[in-house]
Amino acid sequence: MGFEHWFNRSLNRVWGFIEERAGIPKWALRPQPAFTFKPSYWTGAFVANAFFMQVVTGLLLLLYYEPSVAPTLTSCGQTLGTYSTAPAAWCSTYYLIHSVPMGNLLLSTHLYGAYAMLFLAFIHFYRGYYLGAYKKPREFSWMAGTLLLLLTLGMGFTGYVLPYTQISLNATNVGIVLALRLPTLGALTAPFLIADGTPQGLLSRMFALHVLVIPLALGALLYAHIALFESHGIAPPATSDPLQRNRYVHSEEKKQVPFWPHIFFYMTKWALLYLGLLLGIAALWPWQLPTYVGNLAVTQTVTEPDWYFLWLFKLVDFYGVTPVIAVGITVVLMLYVLALPFIDRSPRRHPRDRPIVVMIGNTLLGFFILLTVWGGLTPGVQILPIGVAERLGPIAAINVLVVTLFYLRYRKSYQARLIARGSEYRLPGAYPVLGRGAPVVGASAPRTAEVSSVD
Ligand code: HEM
């Protein structure tokens, strides 16, 4: 008996013992179908991994951070000059960067980790959007996910002001003014966001929200999100739709891969790669701390949020877009995403079958990228209606044109193929209505109609 055999058998025994006592298979860490072992199926796990790393680096930062606006000389007075004082929050960050071994690496890892988590959450969201992962029976997973995305943005917003730099405080004030314009909700949340209206009140609230309230809410919601995922199982590929070409057969779902050791090592590999990349980027391009709030030596500072809120800042620069209108647009967007499973209710999951949803998704993505770049290049510069029409108009027009052409081309070839095969299936608008007992696409219930006849 070789060492490898002995090792695997021992691991299985130990894991089997733990699994049985802890009842793990009943609540988590289920085996997954073999076909899911591609990164695109694990985007949510990547976000969860990024969140875990944020918790670890954030707890380490807590050892040094002082959430106070009181002027202090103690930790950074020496470098700034005997007579200059700076808020304690900024000083403790300055001290971490300049005096704590690897302090700057830790801080930069936390900051870039936040960017990565947001970026991965957007990827996870858009993947689900295009592939119709929100369809029955995963509506609640989608809604919990939308709230997770909002909470992740909330983490970014509340964390930005903590080093108490002038640029971050300016942007936070703009964000708070926008949030307070929310009908009803604004007035209700005001005392929680700004406390007694003093600078210390604001910083204390942002600190409490960032290190305790939002992470706890995020953790609880994440638990619900993953529990829902465990109960439904992973959504099969969009090609499994009975009206699509058969690149996936239902029996593939039956080939399961156990959590230990396969999934564990698969995820460990990605987690280590993520950590290595993050540390590498943080070491090569460490974050530079901007000047502190109230530095009299600096006459002018810009008001600029982190990149993920630039689009909203640019929106307010549009001619005629008041803060109330900007907030209104954001609320409508949020409601659209939240209610999407109930708006797009057809059982079709393949993007080819959902041209309208794809068009809206492309338009939002295009606008989001454009406004972000625009906001970064010309923050605070007002845009006249002609400028808006010149830039946003072509994006919307090209998107509608390309999606429509693709759809028409696909419709023609697909219909020709169906006619050649004598199939009774029809394209959107003329699809047969799935009655009771008909296959639910994407549900874990076995489908009766197999796909192989449609090719
Ligand atoms: C903090 C943010 C989030 C975390 C940590 C997270 C985590 C996860 C995890 C671990 C899974 C299991 C499958 C996988 O690994 O991809 C999952 C699935 C899922 N998530 Fe998220 N998620 C987040 C945000 C979102 C958002 C913003 C949405 C959409 C609005 C969303 C919608 C879904 C859906 C529909 C599934 C089921 C996908 C399938 O079965 O293929 N999640 N999520």
C-alpha cells in the first residue's frame, strides 16, 4: 500500500468522523456536480473568499486605528513638525503606514481587497443577470444577492472616510446629502448616519457601521444566500434549456464531486492565487495617504469618491440632474434589479432568448463604465444636454442594433433548423406555454423532455 493511498484513506476517515458528528452534509459543504469545475461557476465563492480576507485584514487594522477627530501630536507630530496637529484618525493611519512593519502592505491589501471584492461582486451579479440565474426557483437567492451588493457598496462608503482625509470627507458629505434626499428613508436614517451632526458624530457612526453593523448584516445575509444556494443546487448551464442546442445532458448533474478533498483544494488554489495577487499589487503600488482634514497648508482639495461611486457623482454633474433626480434614478435601478426575477418570468434562460433583458443589461453596463471613466477624468465638470446625447446616445443605439441583429440572425437560423427537424418548438413570442408538470428549467427537479432532439 503506497503512501498516497494511506494518506487519502486517513484523511477520509478523519473527515468522515467530523462530518458525521457535525452533521455537515445537512447544512453545507455539499458535493457539487462535476461540470461546475470552471471558474465561471465559482464567482460567488470568489466574492465570499474576498470578504473573508477583508475581515482578516480589517481586524488587524483595528489594532492600530483610532476613530477620533481630536487633534493629536503623538503618533505623527514628529514627522509633520512640532506645531502641526492632525486628527487622530489620520495620525493613526499615518503611523501604521510609516512606523509599523509591513503596515502599509496591510493597509493597501485591505484597500485593494475592497476594490477586488466589489469588482468580483459585479462580475458575479452580471453573470447571473446574463445567464438568467435569477429564474425560478432562485428568486430569493437573487434578492438576497442584490442586498449583499448594496451592503458591499455600504462597506466601501463607510470605510472611505475612516482615514479622515480631506478628499474622503468631502466625498462622504456629498454621499450623505444624497442619501438624506431619499424619500422617507432619508429622514429615518439621518440620525443613524450623522449622529449629533458633529465631525466626531459622523466618524463614530461610519466606524461603527464599517466594523460592526454592516459586516454582521453581510455575514448573516451571506449565510442565507449560501443556504439557499445549497438547497437549490447550482443552476445548470443556460444550454440546458430544452429549447436550446443540447450541449449539456441532464445526467451530467449526477456526476458529483465530494467537498473533501476536491472542492476544498480547488478553492484553496484560487484563494491562494487571489491572496498572492493582492499582496503583489499592494507591495508594488502601495497606497498613498492624501492630506488630512483641516490641513491649513493645503488650499484646495478635490471632492472625489472611490471609483465605484464615480458614476453617481458624474450623474449629478449632468445638466438638470438634481441630487433628488440622481437618487431617484439610483432607487429605480435598485428596484429593477431586485424585482428582475418577477419581471422576466419566462422559463427561457439563454441570453439569445432574452434580447430585451440583454439590451437593458448592456446599456446599464455601458453607461456605468462610461460615467465611471468620465467621472474620473473630469470630476465636478458640468455636462450640457448635447454632451450627454453625444456620448450616451451612440452607446445605446449600437447596443440596440447589435443585439437586434444577433437576435434576428439567430432566430432565422434556429427556426430553419427547427423546421428541418420537424420540431414543434417555437421562438420567443410563439413558445409553447409550459403547463403543469412540464420541466422547470434550472430547477433541481429532473426534466422529462430531453434536449437531444433539438440540434
Ligand atoms: C457579497 C456579495 C456576494 C457573495 C459573497 C455571494 C456568494 C455566493 C456564493 C458562494 C454562491 C454559490 C455559487 C457560486 O460560488 O457562484 C452564490 C450563488 C448565487 N448568487 Fe451570490 N453572492 C454575492 C452577491 C450576489 C449578487 C449581487 C447577486 C445578484 C443580484 C447574487 C446572486 C446569486 C445567485 C442567483 C446565485 C445562484 C447561482 C447559481 O446557482 O448558478 N449574489 N453567491
